[in-house]
Amino acid sequence: MKILFLTASIGTGHNKAIESVANALNIICREKGLEDIEYKIVDVYNYINVALGKFVSKSYERIVNLAPNLYGYFYTLGEDSTALKEFLHHIGVGRVKTLIEEYNPDIIVSSHESPSGMVASLKKEQGLKTELIGIVTDFRAHPFWVYNEIDKYMVPNEFTKNYLIKEGISPEKIYITGIPVDLRFAQEYDKAELKRRFNLDPDKFTILLMGSWLDIGIDSLIEALDKASLPIQIIAVSGKNERLKERLERIKSKTNIPLVVFGFITNVYEVMHASDIIITKPGGLISSETLASGLPMIIVNPIPGQEEFNAIYLTTEGAGLRVNKLSEVPTVIELLLGSPERIKEMSNNAKRIGKPRASFEIAEIILCRRD
């Protein structure tokens, strides 16, 4: 059985979702002794044209960071524009057809609406018969996801399932699996032991700071928290942004708050399980990782569009609180510290809607296609 995984470097979540499913597939195949399974992962825009892939990735990054309202405008425009949907999902479709013909997969799995739309177009217009599975990586599916030619949908929640049904997708095609995250989020961890490993006080309230938003507001946030004199400690993750990491190290030398700084890490699951709350933007993947960890969220600066809805979903379900300004964070933290039962309730809500085994569920559904 040959599986073609398609993704797109528009943010990092789509790639990580595919990697998580592929890793789950490897584990299941080893456990069941399946040796006739092979797969290939392709970033579709890079495959169509390397320059196009870099342009799409960089453009997305710049727009969401520098002009989020412009991104929101195009996101909303796309919701009502069939013409835009058809145009975008036909860019490079000939190259995608060649890829499919050369690899000849038994099944195609896509974590982004663009490659999903490309393959759906090939199925509709050129008679492609290969089964297509779409993995929705936000808490609501954009209309660009809606294609009768997608044979199976992996969705995060009942809301998304109902939305797709209203758009004419057969209920039998839709599986509520959750958004796939690293398999290690499904494991149990000792929070106090993890804190000690990261040179933190095991008994002190720990705030995790993650995301590109740190590059904009980290100085004022740490200063405000410092002035509040709260009994807290902080883990800050700068990712691949070396300039941000240097700033965090400078802040660490000045603040009275115990602060641990990490750059790019591969053990996000341990860092999250070591924390008591996270302050972050509500991207689909990081939100799913947070829920899988049972970690309450303080939501900042959602991008208009999918992150805006993610924020609505998380706050409605009681797993997150939204702040409109970073200056509000110390007050929110102080209120939560005085209400440990509220923190516990938010954690339980996160666990209730979290799906730490989503990758395994999706891998099992893929293998059901195996002859």
C-alpha cells in the first residue's frame, strides 16, 4: 500500500500534522508487522516550484505578522468566492497530476485545503480514482475545504462535522478524530519532576510563553508581570528566532521573575506538561497540543480568520481566556492565582476536548483502506 502525504508550508502546523500521522503509521506498522506500507511526504508548493514555495511561505509569514487585518480580508473574501477557490486550487495542478502518476499511490492524505482542492479537481475533471483523505487542522473548516471528491474528512469537532454536512458533505465521510499532534502528548508526565529538570521550582506557578507574537510584545509583558510581583516563574520559547532568543536572555538578566529561555525545541510536549498555563496565539496545532496537555490558555492576538474562530471555540469550551491587550495579562494571572478551582476547571475542559491520540486514530483509518 502506497500513501502520498500532501502538505503546504503555510505556517508550520500542516507539516507537523502530517509528520505526526506518518510517525503513528510507522508505530502501528511495526506493532502489526505490516511490511507492505510505504509513503512519501510532499510539500506541494515546493514541489510545483521551489521559488513559489518560498514565496508562499514567506508571504504568509509577513502578512500575518505585519498586516493581519489584510490576511483576514483575504480569508473572508475566500469564504464567498468560488472563482478564487477554483483559481488557487488549479495553480500547478498539472505538476501535482504528474506527481500522482509517477508515485501511483493507493491513497492521498492532505493536511491543507489547497493540495486537497488540487487533487479533488483532478478527481472531478480528469477522472482520477485515488482515494483522498483531508485532515482539517483548525477548529473550523474554511469553505475551501468543501469538495464532494474528498472521500474522507478527519475533523477536530462536532461543529466542523455539522458545518460540512450543511455544505452537502455526506456524514458517512466525516470522522471526528481531532487535529493530529506529536504522539508523545498522549503519554503521562510528572509535572514536578519536569519543572525540576528545567531548573524551576516544582511548587511555583509556571507560565509558558510561545509563538511569533513574542517578538512584538515580550518586553512590555515581562515588565508588567515583574511590576505585579506575582509568585510565578516563566518558560519562554523563541523557536528558530535567534534574535528573539538574545532579547529574552537580556530580559532574563534584568527581571526578578525566574525565567528559563529555550530556542528551537523538539520536546514541546514536556515543556507544556511542565507548565500551568500558556500564553499564545490560537493556531490550530499549538492549540491542539495545548489541549492534549490539559493546559489552560490565555489567548493573545488571534489572526483574523481561522485563529479568530479558534479563539471563539476555545473560550466557549472553557479551555481558554482571551485578553485584548497584553497589559491585561498580569490582572488575569492574579485573578487565576486567587482561584485555583478555575484553573483546574480550565484544565479539565482542555482535557475534555483535547485529542492526544488523534494521530493514531487517523493512521488506523488510513490503514483500513489496505487491501
